[in-house]
Amino acid sequence: MSVVDRQEWDVIVVGAGGAGLRAAIEARERGARTAVICKSLFGKAHTVMAEGGIAASMGNANPHDNWQVHFRDTMRGGKFLNQWRMAELHAREAPDRVWELETWGALFDRTKDGRISQRNFGGHEYPRLAHVGDRTGLELIRTLQQKIVALQQEDEKETGDYESRLKVFQECTVTRILKDGDRVSGVFAYERESGRFFVLEAPAVVIATGGIGKSFKVTSNSWEYTGDGHALALLAGAPLLNMEFVQFHPTGMVWPPSVKGILVTESVRGDGGVLRNSEGKRFMFDYIPDVFKEKYAETEEEGDRWYEDPDNNRRPPELLPRDEVARAINAEVKAGRGSPHGGVFLDVSTRMPAEVIRRRLPSMYHQFKELADVDITAEAMEVGPTCHYVMGGVAVDSDTAAARGVPGLYAAGEVAGGMHGSNRLGGNSLSDLLVFGRRAGLHAAQYATGPAARPTVDDAQVDTAAAEALRPFSAEGPVPGEDIEERSRPPENPYTLHQELQQTMNDLVGIIRRESEMQQALKKLAELRVRARRAGVEGHRQFNPGWHLALDLRNMLLVSECVARAALERTESRGGHTREDYPAMERAWRRVNLLCALTDPTGGLAATDPVRGQITLTSETTEPIRPDLLALFEKEELVKYLAEEELYE
Ligand code: FAD
């Protein structure tokens, strides 16, 4: 038996982004001893990169805004596939979560009369994004971190130990959720710096690990986004929901190649930026889909007037939901009307004075100046779609954030599915993190400190997890279950495997999808899975990035297979999922959720080599939308989205 350090906690939160930190604060405040564990430095989570703002219907910039309008916008953005109860809770609770942040010390930009300022964003009917310039995520994390430190100071006063009730394990990676029978018993993790293994025991685990973007070649996501939480849930026996929905943000940098994919915030368009093709045309007016026709301006003049007089004019189509704008850019480039480096032009220089651009979009100004030598106050940016966000994720209960089928497991933030349906509106992630991070922490704490006996960690599972983690150091030895021919093959380089995976997902399961290409992708993924079993590394366990990547590959391959299988199955186009061979949104598909689970029902722990695990896809009917929520929409609009039998009902 391997000897690893063990500690006992009530709640373990995996991830220290917005969702993880908000969950940890709530769990600790509810009396649960809480451990937070994160792959990167404390304060360095992906949430820090969020730019535009937090969507919440506070009504500061337009008094007509309220939770019902926000709910409607969110459902429209998600093309009605959203888990409607999540969309309701999110719209109702987001304002409280923003005001709460302010009481914890967040310094938002202000309106002239001193209230929290709110800006326009795609798909939101009113200016709704509370923001701090274009560095909102940084302020959000800073505030949550400060709150954690304040709680630790309280604990020190009472117990003499800052970390007695709330401790952060930074630069540590979880590779397995451990279980006692059906329920959660803790996590297995390694310290990135030393390579040391350890176990945290607890009855409740909240997964808050963010997204999956690093499976794609062009992405706005950081190195942490390797789909770990999605894979950990799958391996623990929890299904993933609607993984075909991956958001390609319309505006990533396209040049120079070294920065391709880095995000250009939607605030640029929210604040007046316009998209033009190589002929100088504002092409978005040609791409307003029927379902949105009544809500968007027909002429440039009307669109421009809307910025000053939103009550009497309609929004410009540059502010359509992201999926629509990304597809339009893709079509323009394909039609030969793109910019020199394969994107289109995004211009603020002719729309705002230079000093306003520098004040409202300071990060964008510096990003383009330093990375591309482009002065956005004087010339247009070149932009194109980039893989940005995953709407699919762990299937959770809307109210409690409990993962389906695994008692003690919770998920919140980008890793959880359902909230955003087939497409997320900008700004709705930061509010999602706060609303459902809090709910996950609350329910995890209640569960963990409840009457049930504490679970026991099984030594055999710890040994299996340790052997799995050490496998890349002995890739030359036999891999359990492989044949003689395979055994003679040399070890594989994890970086090569990763590049091949990213290219495959980008080219074959990207923004526009076709059946033959996705089948090709699944074949390639199967080949990569076999090769990944031989992913080998040299050196030792002390900070060894090759080893870390070899371990992350398991997660990226599992998640990519889910995306490809679900995308192949859904024969329609909806939100972030566009099928060239099935271009229409089909009302019958609105009632269908696709669930991915590991074929090995034990969650892979019993198998000698869990990487062999395959994905099984099932479909289920979505829960009917509550009548009082349906009543918030005009009947004519519902006809465009709901399935025949739903309208009848
Ligand atoms: P994260 O903030 O990514 O945190 C994940 C945490 O999990 C990290 O601490 C990581 O270290 C940890 N982790 C991962 N795997 C493991 C593991 N195996 N073991 C231990 N720890 C692990 N949304 C908005 O609403 N508004 C915006 O303006 C906005 N702007 C954005 C700009 C950019 C450039 C990008 C990329 C995204 C933006 N988004 C925005 C989206 C939003 O930032 C993310 O969806 C959100 O921050 C995700 O938060 P999270 O808490 O779920 O995960």
C-alpha cells in the first residue's frame, strides 16, 4: 500500500476561481471545515481573465430592467434549452450577489449619480453588466480572496490557527474523486512542485474547475482549462449534460500567430465598436436570424441611435448573441471578404475619442499595442472566432448544485451544465459563478455536517490512483491489457499527443460541424486514447510539466470524446452547435438533453486501465418549463422555439 498524507475536512472545493471561492466562503460560513484546492497559484484562476462584467438586473442604467427580462434574455440566448429553473434562480439572485460583493469591498465603476455602472452586452435587452473597466474578473477574485482572508483572521482569533476552518492548497492537482460505495469520500491529489501525493477526506466535494478550451487549438482559455472537473465527475460516475455546446467567441485576436485566440472582449461592441468586412461593409445587418428580427435595428442609423436612446430604437446586430456573430464572421471570411490575416475588422477608433477608448477599454488598448503593435484608438482590430466557453457540463440539480447520481458530489461554475442551454450570454458566467457557487457551498455544507456517518476512504482506491498517476514514468513497461505488438512501441510524447488532439478538435469538431468529419474525429480520438496510454515522461516528480500534461491528457481525451459523440448525435443547429448538414434549429430537439456517461459503470476505478473507458450517450426529455415562466413570453415567440406537443400542452 502506498503511504500518502491524509487530512480530514467536511467540504473539499476543487477550484479557486469565482465559483470555487464563493462555494468555499458559503460552506465555511455554514459551519463546515472547508479545504480549497487549486492547480495554479491562489488568485490566478481563469476568472481573473474575465473582462466585460457581471450580468445582474439591478436596473441602475435602465429602470425597466428586472429579473424577468434577464430570465427571458438568458432563455433566448440559450435557445430555450437552458435548465429553466437554473436560469430563473440565476436571474433572481444575481443582483444580491453583486451587492454582496460590494459590501465585501469590490470597487465597481459608477454611474454619474454614484450607483454601480452597467454596460451593454450581446443578447441583453438593457445595459446590465456591472464592471470594473475591462478587468472585472480580477476585482471579483480579489474581493473573494479578501473575504477568505478575513474569515481566516476570524478563525485565528478563535482557534489560534488561521487554517483551522478554511485552508487553501495551491498548486495542487486533483486526479481522482474517491468513493465509499456510491457516495463521495474525498479526493486524491498531487503537489505540482514536489510531486508528492496526498488525500483529502470529506463527505462532500464541490467541483469548480472551469472549462475545456485547451482541447482546441485556437482558444481564449488558459493552460488550466483541460476539462479536469468534467472528467473527474465522469470517472466518479456522474453524467455530463449536452457537451456538444461549445461556445466560439466571435472576437479573438487572429494576428500575430503566437497570440491567436486571445480574447477581444465583447465590451468593445457593447461600447459602440462595429464589425466590418474587407469591403468596409457593416455585414451583421445581413445576418439577423428570423427569431431575432423584431429586436434588432434594420439600419446603421437606427443601430447608432440606440446607444443614446435605447427606448425608441433597436439594438445594432453587432450585439446579437455570440453564436450568431461567430457564424456570420465565419461566413464572411469563407466568402473571401475577410481581413488580411483571416478575420474581419472590429473598429472603435472611428466611434469613440481616443481618451474614452483608453479609459473604458484599457486592457484591450494595451493587449493590441503590446502583442500586435496595433493602436486601437487609430486603427481597426482584426478578429475571428475562438473557442471560449463550454455550456455542457456536469448534470446538476438546479436548486442544490448536487451532481446527479453521486451523493456528496456538487458542481458549480463553468464545469456545471444546464444553466446556459445551447449558448451563454456574455456576463452570465460571472453571475452564474456567484449564484451557484453559493448554492453549491450551502448544500455541500448541509450535507457534510448532516446526520449521515462519515464515509471511509478505501486504501485500494488510493493505491490505484497513485499507480495511475505514476504510469507516465514507466511508459516503456507493459500497459495492462495491451497486446504484444503494442508493448514494443516506444513511449509517446505528451506534447505531440496534445497538439494532435487540439488540431483534431479544431478542424473536425469546431465552429461548423459535418457528420463525416466528426466520425473522422472519433476515430482519431480512439487512436489518441490508445497512444496516450504510452504517454511517457523523463525526469522526476519535482515540478515536471510534461508529467502534468500526460495526466491532463486523460481528461482532455474523455471530454473531447463527449463533445464529438454528442455533436454527432444532435442532428440540428442550435446555439453553439452548428451542423452544416442540418442547418436548421428543430423544435423537436428542444425537448432533448444528451447525457454522456462512462461505459464502465464503476466509474473506471475497478478497471486496470481507466483510460480504456468509453463514453455512452443517452438522451432524455427536458423538464417542461413552468407555466408562469412561459407566460413571460409572447405566444408568437414561443411558437418559434417550443416543440409541437409543448405548445399543445
Ligand atoms: P475558473 O475561474 O477557471 O477556476 C477553475 C479553478 O479550478 C482554478 O483555480 C484551477 O486551478 C482549478 N482546477 C482546475 N482543474 C483542477 C484540478 N484537477 N485540481 C485542482 N484544481 C483544479 N464571463 C463573464 O461572465 N463575463 C466576462 O466578462 C467574461 N470575460 C471572459 C474573458 C476571458 C478572456 C475568458 C477566457 C472568459 C471570460 N468569461 C467571462 C468567462 C468566465 O471568466 C469563466 O467562465 C469563469 O471565470 C469560470 O469560472 P470558474 O470558477 O468556473 O472556473
